[in-house]
Amino acid sequence: METPKTNNFTMKKIGIIFLSVVLFFACENKKTDQFASDDQISSVEEVEAPTVEVILVADLLVNPDDLVGKEIQVEGLVTHVCKHSGQRLHLSNEQGEGKIRIEAGDKIKHFDRELEGSEIVATGILRKQVIDEAYISELEQSGRRGKGDHGDHDGEGAGGEEGEEEEADVQEQAQNMREMLKESGKDRIVNYWIDGESFKEKK
């Protein structure tokens, strides 16, 4: 028959073993939670990498106002490249319908004429210009202010002549815009274009 002292010793051993088992599994669970947390952090970092969806020209022109001022990628057929400077090209859909202008800007040196007839994906910022009578009047006023700025204090010299030439150019632009408005039969003309940042030719 076991004495009370022996029973107490046995109970203490069982208690120590039970406590060790509990602590062991608690540590393992903590490690597992830590690994899961690390995996979640890694996943978040990977998801945060921004991607820009490629838009077809036809889709872009359906509702472009929501994208004005944003970086976009647009895919289309190159129907024209400016032959004088190569600083701009026109993208259309495969049927040649719809058109968006891509400006070379500061990040693209120029567009090669060989791009005509090719499909490209261009990346850049979508811009918008509204030409109406208010815009034309403001343009004329800026031309007149420019004339005064270029002239010297005595009202003589090459500066004044240069200012007159610039004003004449502005007046010609304004007249051309008024003719465009008249021919369109509308009170305003809205132009969209893309300040190009990069482009790649589709293979």
C-alpha cells in the first residue's frame, strides 16, 4: 500500500508532465501563427504592386472624361505619324475608326514613320482641351498681352517686332479655331490626347 508521501510525489510528477505538454503545444501554435502572419505580409506586399489595364481605342473614346489626368495604357493601330518632327502619332481601331493622338513629350524622343500600320500599346497621361468662344477669346487676349511683354520700354527695337509676329500667329490660330467651330456646327470642340511616356510595338 502506497503512503501519502508517495502519492503526493506521483501527483507532482504527473502535474509537471502535463504542464510541459501544454507549454510545448502553446509554443508550436505561436510559431504557426507567426509563420501565417509572415505569409500574409508577403502576400500583401505582392498585391500592392500597381497594374494599369490596357484599354482599346474604341473603349477609351466611349467615356474618356473619367480617365482625364490619369495614367493609362491604350492599344490601337498607328494610322499616322507626323512626318516633319515625329513628335506625334494617331491611334485608331482596326477599322480605322475613332482616333486618339499620342504626343512624344519629354520621355519619348520621337516616333518612327515605320510604325504606321503597326499595332502598339502606348502608356501616358490622358489630357483634354475644350475649344469654344471663351477659349478662343482668352487665346486672343494672351496674344495681345504677349505683344506688350516682348516690347522694350521705349516701344522700339526687335522685341516689339517679335511681339507683333507672335500676336499675328495667335490671331491666325484663333481664326482657324472659329472656322473649325463653324464647320462643326457645334458651340464647342473637345479634343483628347495622351502625353506619351512610353510605348511598345505588338508582335
